[in-house]
Amino acid sequence: MSAESNVATLRRYFELLGRKDIDGWLELWADDGVQFVPYAGEALPSEIRGKAELGRLYREILDSYANMRYTGVEIHAVHDAERVFARWHPVGVLKTGGEYENDSVGLFDFDDEGRIVRYTEWFNPLGFAESFEVSQTEVTR
């Protein structure tokens, strides 16, 4: 696939997440796609493998939020068609009434069919852990 096509796929990635359309979002992934979160802390696994596990985790996360928006999204092809860099600012309101806001960057690798095969994300894990733990505590009461 071309760099332009992969950039367009990533725009759709954020659009689908913002709508909480996990089924549509999973269609953007290769079956054996993997996400790495090097600084996940205890809030997230540092590695998520395969569509089933990605879907389970992202459904759980997004179910904690009344809404989630991805603002300031910047997407750039990197040196070749198979790699795309993105920067974004997620802003969410938890179902419990709390808020989440962070800055994230990610490096996405695509296969020849334009599906995501590898995604590495960096963000401040403290902000995520605080909002996610509050949400999980409230949801399990």
C-alpha cells in the first residue's frame, strides 16, 4: 500500500475509536497485529497480541468512558510506505464523571495489504492509570 493509503487508514483509526466502533477498528488490524506499550506501568499490559486481545482490551477501556475524543491528531509517513508516525491528544469523560487528558505518540507499521501489524505507543502512564483505576473502582462497586 502507499504511504497516502496508510495515512488515511490511521485517520480512520482515530475516527473509529472516537465512535467506539471497535469492530470497525479491528478491521484495520492484521490478524496477528501487536501493540507495544513500553511505559504502560501497571495500568496496561506492555504487549497486546492479536485481534481478539486488542478488541477485548480496547472494549474494556472505552467502556469506562462516556465519551472519548482524539484532538490535535497529526499523522506523517516515515521514510517508507509501511511506517506512519502519529501524535494526538486524547480527551475523555469517564462514566463516573472524572476526566482524562493526555498526550500520545505512536509508530504504526503496515503490511502489504495496508493493515496494522505493529503499533508502539508512548504516553504518560500516570494519567492513564489514575483515570482507569478510578473508572474500574466505580464500575465494580
